[in-house]
Amino acid sequence: MSTARRIARGAVIAALYAVITIILKPISFGYLQVRVAEALTLLPILYPEAIPGLFLGCLISNIYGGLGPIDIILGSLTTLAAAWLTYIWRRSKLAYLSPVVLNGLIVGGYLSYLLHVGLFISIAAVSIGEAIAVLLIGIPLLNQLGKLNLH
């Protein structure tokens, strides 16, 4: 596949992530969230170019989200790390867990501080919302894309 095509695919993933998150803003931010766009964090299993696309899409979303620099920086870097681990562990079931665990611990941790919510409640709530997005939406999406063979 050409470099231009990989860059384009990464850009489309960034745009999708940002648009989905911003359109669904009421459920995409806060400690009680199901950020539907996080379903896309499984895409590095099929497409390595999804890694920078997910980072950029999350960065744009978090700038728009209004929770400030901590969310912009840590949230975006958490998505980058989760996407990278998903790629590294793409042949293992661990790939499905990296976005859930990292977002639960890191995002849940700082949202507890930012929103003055109990730490364990925030971690649990973010983890559950992330699991819904990744496991209930992301896995079926990944299966459908795998069948299309768009490599």
C-alpha cells in the first residue's frame, strides 16, 4: 500500500474520531462517559496508520471538550499509548484490553481530580464506558472491516 494511502487512512480515522466524539459530546466527556469513538482504538490491529490518526482525533476532541490542558495532554497521550499497545499486542486478546485499562486508570484518575469525584468511582465508570465502546462496538466493527479486506 502506498504511503499516501496510509496517510489518507490515518487522516480519515482522525476525522471520524473527532466528529463522533464532538457530535456525541454529552456522553463523550466526564467521568460517566461512553466515548463511542473509542471503538476505533482497535483499528491498529488492522491498520498501523490508525495510531497517529487516533492520537490526532483524540487531541482535536479534547481541545473541543473543554476540560483543559490535563485532558488535552494526558487524554490524548493515553489514546496514543493504547493504540500503540493495541498494535503491539494485535495477535493477542490483550489488544482489546489496553484501551479499557489505560483509559480507566489514567483518564479515570485525572477526571477524579478535575471533577471532584471519588477515585475508584471515576476509574470504574470510565472503565465501564470504555469497555462498552471497545468490546460492544469496536470488536464487531473490527470483524466487519476484517471481512472487507481493505488492506
